Amino acid sequence: MEPLWIAVAFFCGFVMRHFRMPPLIGFLAAGFVLNALGVQGGPTLDYIADLGVTLLLFSIGLKLDLRTLLRPEVWAGTSLHMLLSLGVFSGLFMLFAALGLPYFTGMELGSALVLGFALSFSSTVFAVKVLEQRGDMNSIHGRTAIGILVMQDILAVIFLTFSTGKLPSVWSLVLPVVLLALRPLLLRLMDRIGHGEMLVLFGLFLSLVVGASGFEMLQLKPDLGALVLGVMVASHPKSSELAKSLSGIKDLFLVGFFLSIGLKGSLSVGAVTLALLLSALLLFKATLFFLLLTRFRLRARSSLLASLSLSNYSEFGLIVAAVALGQGWLSSDWLVILALALSISFVLCAPLCGRVNELYQRHHDFLMRLQTNSRHPDDQPIDLGSATIYIFGMGRTGRGAYDYIRSHTQDEPLGVDFSKPRVADQRAQGRRVIYGDPTDPDFWSRVKHQGNQGNQGNQGKVRLLLLALSNHQANLSAAKNLMEAGFKGKIAAAVHFEDQGDHLKELGVHAAFNIYREAGAGLAEHALEELNGAGQEPAERLSKPVQGLA
């Protein structure tokens, strides 16, 4: 059935993309279509789905800063949200049982607690995909959401360990010592592994063999092993390259995950009705996340972005329900209902996440009233100083542009990036870089005003702004914000494909440069300079013809 899976998944994903919806909604729909056609997933698809989730957690580990888990908004926010959700959900289910509603009849408190616990989790797969598509993994709301998801995963592992009655192997007690001893060897291997297929194979070896299989041998959760191995090598300079190398494989396997979710759902009237009822609880879940995060001094926009990313049900809920089914705590009907509720939550949440800036601007005044007066350390006002050239995004492209401008003009540019580790690293290398999120519609309103100047005064002194953010969606978002803020300076952007440049120019960007084409032009320029004579001034070398070249 593999050709049929691929064909239906491609068609449904393409349709969703055509309507500017995330393709993952199409993959979920493909699962339901295949289910309606009588197609079964089988062990092959389940194995592909498991690989996708394992590689996803490994990729999270590669980008995870463990210090994030120590932040109050992460560990305390996760704990409070889970406890409050558990109390509200289980109390509501016991009320339904008292009313004699179908599927709840005869439900006991223990079963209601397990069901509420399953629904309290948010989907790691969905949230990470949304954050990656927006380029928000390193933003404050991205780091907060990822930290909450990791904390939820840890709680799920604890539940699964003790609920099954299977304690980890006694050898797991020495696991921390083994991992600490193994880490230097793994880092040295990364130094020697090179690039290309060997780097990809090394990533698969770490995540699937050392991480997943190693933890499974100790009767620990395989996905936890992949996450831990990713964290162990996250500090290596090649960790970002490794994550990008595995991205295509991970995304392909995750298609199998979304297909498998749809294939688990049987579309009976009763199951769909109850799944829709459970989906209505997502409003409570999102509101609770928003209120908790604003109490931890995150701005309204940061809280909204994180909350919407987490406002869904989780694949771990299905795992918890499966364990509960094996223990006799839930009936088999609940697996189908939870699978449908999970799918519906994705369908509802995806378009909201795609329109989050529009939602924020529409309800700006109301949301601002809900945030606290004091600000989180990462959400402080932004000081742009007196720079006249800004560079949004200080990755490889942004750094190259910064160094060129500094060496060829009298201006000292200013870099802006929403990755705090990258900002610290760039400052250590002598570059002027500040922490900020250029995709934030409130970016200019957070800028410290110089004297009596307003926002237009801050923008008016800028002659050139370069967009070099991590992906196209982030550049688009920043460009839209600049246009809406009335920015009058020149804007240039780096793109990977020609159609991306067209999209940006439609928004008002003055110039878009394909980094691959420009890299070739730069290489040719340096080669011509060398052929013309290395001891001459650049202007003299460029003015001379190159003999022997047509």
C-alpha cells in the first residue's frame, strides 16, 4: 500500500499548501481518506511514524539549552498548567458520568484522572513543526514552548514507567556516568566525521542506535534516549549542520506519523461528536497557558505565540490512553476518540498559528491589558543606538553582510537576532549585535526612543535594512511588520529561491539577493582579483582585463 499512501498524502498536502494551509493538515486528512477507503496502516507505517518522532526529539535535543528548563515559566508553568488542567478536565468528566452521557457512563475517578492527564499534554510534533516553519525556534516564545514540551515529555515518561509496573533496569542507575564518559568520544567523532552522508549517518547512529536502542535495552523510553543524545552533542559547532542534514529525513518520516494518526480514527457519529466536545476544551487550555505565561512576565504577544503553539492534544495522550487500556482503566473506544480529538486539534490550531500576528493586532488592546507591568529579562525594551544600517538575523549570511559593510563603509552596522547564545557569541567576536525579534509586530514600539523622537524618528535615521533571517517565512513576517510600521528606508533581503524574492518584492522590499547566485559571483570576483595580481590595490586589479578569459 506504500504507493497509495504516498499518492494520497502528496495530493492532500498539495491542496492544503495551495490554500496557504500547513501541509500537515493535508497529511492528517489523507489518513482519514485512506481509513474511509479501508486501508490499514500496518507495522511499516507505524515504524516510519516512530522513527519520525524519534528523530524529531533528537533534533530538539540538538537545539535545546538545558538552562531553559530551569526558568520559572517553564518548570513552574508546566506544573501549574498540568495540575489545573487535570483538576478541571477530571471534574468535568465526573460530571458527565453523573449525567449518564455516552462513553462516560460508569466512569470512576481514577479513569477520569487518567483521561484528563492524557489531554493535558501538547503535541511536540505539531509545535516544533509550527515553530520551524515560522523560524521561531530560538525566540523567547519558541524556547518557552519547547521547554514546556520537554517538561511534559519528562512527566509522561515518569507516568509510563510507573503505570506499566515495569521498573527500569538496575543498569540504568549507572547511565549518567556512562553518558558523561561517552560524551567526549562522541564530540571527537563529530570533529572527524566530515560532512555530507557521513554526518547524516552519524546523526542516525546517535539517535536511533545509541539513544533509542540503548535506552530501550535499559527499559527506558527510546524517544527519551534520542532527546538525551541530542542534548549531549548540542554544544558542538556542527550540531546546527547536523540538525539541517537530518531535516529532510525527519520531515519525510513525520508524514508517516500524521498519516498514522488519521488512520487510527474511525469516523462514527458518536466518536466524532465527543471528539468535537473535547476540542472545545482547547479554548480553556490556550487561555490557561496565556494567563500563566503573562503572570511570569512574558509580553502578551510572546505569551500568545507560545500558547497557540501548545493549544492542541498530544501524541503522548494516545500512548497514555493505550497504557490505560492495557491496565483496564479506559475502554478501547477512547483510543479512537482521542485520535480524532488529536486530529481535530491540529486542524483547528494550524490556521490560528498561521494568522497569529493578525489575531494579535486585532485584539491588541485587550491582550495588552492582561500582561503584567514588569517585563521578563528577555522581553525588555530594545535600544538600537545611533546605527543607520540594521541587519536582521546574524547567521552566516548576516555575519558576512555585517563584516563587508563594516570594512567598506564608514558606517558601523547593528545586528539584531532573537537567539541569545548567538548574540553573546557575536558580541564576543567584536560585532555590535542586540537581542530582539524582528518578526514581532511590536518591535518598533519596544525601541527606546531617542530624546523626544517617536517611532518614526527611530526609523527615519535608518538608511538601509538587510533581512537575513533564518527562513523565508521569518523574512516575510519582518517585511510585513516594517511596511505596517511605515518604514521609509531601503530594504534588501537574502533568499534561497527566486520565487521567494518575488514574494518579498510584492511587500515592498527593494532588492532580493539569491545567496547561492551571489556566492558564485563573490567567488568569481575573488578569483579575478587573484588572476590580476595579488600585490595591487583592489581598484587597480579590477580595472585591468583578465588575459585568457572570454
